[in-house]
Amino acid sequence: MKSFKKISAALALVTLAAGSALAAPVTYTVDSSHTFPRFSYSHFGYSTQLSSFGKTTGTVVFDAQAKTGSVDIVIDTTTVNTGFADFNGHIQGEDFLDTAKFPKATFKSTKVVFEGDKPASIDGQLTIKGVTKPVTLTVTSFQAMPHPMMKAPALGANAFVNIKRSEYNAGKYAPYVGDDVRIDIAIEAMAK
């Protein structure tokens, strides 16, 4: 009977330790080949222009059991892609992104709000062109599961936020070229 109690106590400790290990936050590294920030705005009311950035780095921390997380993203603004090389240079100029002085835009989360088991919104600080403002990203999809090809923990999400570019010292030609800009990000990340 004493042996049974000892084994039961040992199993209980192992179970507690395993539960603690499962509850630990996991840090994920952004997969730049599957992470694409995009932005869109009205061009004189004629059309909605869509552009993207080609290089994004950062980390995501996610604890499924505790329902907590954090996001730290760095966008290389020199990789802007409008679909037209001359216009890429125009957007990188002083009137807009001014990438010579500000080659990076960043987002650092301050709070992740969950609905059920998944993040629904992410509050944070968005920095563009040296100006930092609080924003809230709306999460439209989220998935955390082992990557079927890489055989490692992975996660992905889609989120968006609407900003006014004039608040980031990039308001040239507003309101004719829309001041309202929607930023969308599709992100994938792999566990470190």
C-alpha cells in the first residue's frame, strides 16, 4: 500500500510538472516568407490602391492555457511594393514614408484580448516615420498548431487596423489621396 501511495504521489508530481510545461508561453519567430503587411487607400476616389512590404521580422509570444501573448513586429519600409518601380521610390520619399531617415515601421503590443481560446484584438504602439501612436489591431483569423511540413509548433493570423496617415507626418495630397489607410497583416511564425 505504501508503494502504491508513493507511485501515486510521484505520478501526481509528474502530471503537475507536465501541466506547468504545457502552460508555459512559447516564443515564435516571424516567418518572413509568409508574412505580408499590406496597406490600402483611396486614390482620388477613382480606385483603392493596394501596396505591400516585402520584408517583416519579429516575434510572437503565445500562451494558450493562460490566454496571454505579445507581438513585436518590424517592417522594412524600404521594401514597399506598389507594383510600379517608379512609384515605389515616390512612396519612399520625404512626403510619405521617408525611408532614408525611417527605414523601419514597428508594432509592439501592450495587450492581447482573447475571445474564447483565440486572440480577438491586439492593443499596441504603432511607429511610422518616427511617430508612435496607440492602435488596436482586429484579429480576423488565428491558428496555432503543429506545422504539417516543418513538424514544429507554428501559428498564423490575419489582422487589420485603420489609421490616418496625416497623423504620422505622411499626409501629402490629403484628402484627395485618401488620408484613411487600412493596414492588413498576414503573419505566420514558427516556434524558436
